[in-house]
Amino acid sequence: MAKQKSDPNYKIIAENRRARFDYAIEDDIECGIVLSGSEVKSLRENSSNIAESYAAVEEGELWLVNSYIAPYTRAMFPHEERRRRKLLVSRKELARLWNETQRKGMTIVPLVMYFNHKGMVKLKIGIAKGKKTHDKRETEAKRDWNRQKQRLLKERG
């Protein structure tokens, strides 16, 4: 992903920062998203939220549920802010996602929504397992220790 950040068209729209704290992400997939014109215009103005949303496989299709895209004020035909949006993945990936979510505790969580190098809106979703409270504490302790280790190395060097 570092290679894409140097691209002038690449732009992060919304990021789900809580996802990596609340879930153990096993795998991630880039997928397209079906949007209306006013939704794309609104996203270009950076007004969206995917923090409390999730993805679900229903009737052979992948849907993004409860994502928020602010209304575009100058739109002639405005969009619904929290409507379900269809996600575009290959049949093979869809079958794999469905199989993964049938396992106990697995869910599909949106991680990042962004414009790719072609200017298309993409969504990175992760197949995740919910963390328990002690797992979250352990992750936080590791992060703190790594931070402290870096400080100690910086002081010595």
C-alpha cells in the first residue's frame, strides 16, 4: 500500500480504526462498491463513516450495511445516507467469504474506503474474529512495550 500513497489520485476517504482493536483480522480483500453520482460527489468532499458498518453475504451477493455517506447538498436526486450498498467481488471470493462467515465468530469488517489510482472508490474489507477483553489488553501491552523499546533504543543511539 505504500506504493499507492505516492500516487496523486490515491486518497483515503474513511478508515475504521477500531476494527484492528476490536477484531483479529485474518485476511483482507479489496472490492468495488456500487454508488450513485451524488454519493461519489459527497465522498470527494470527505464526508463518510464506516466505523459502525459491516459487510454481509445475503442471497449470493455481498452488501455493506450501515455505512454513512453524507448527503450532497447540490444534488438534484439526493441519496439515502445509510442505505445498503452492494460490494463487487468475484464469485470465487464471494464463495470464500460465505464459507469463512459460517465458521464460529467470523465476520466481515470494512477497514478502509479510498479512491484508487484510477479515481474509483474501493473498499478494503477484512475477514475477522472478534477479540475478547483479555486479547485487547494483550495487544495494548505489546504496543506499549514496543513503543517503550523504541524510546530506549533512541536514547542509546
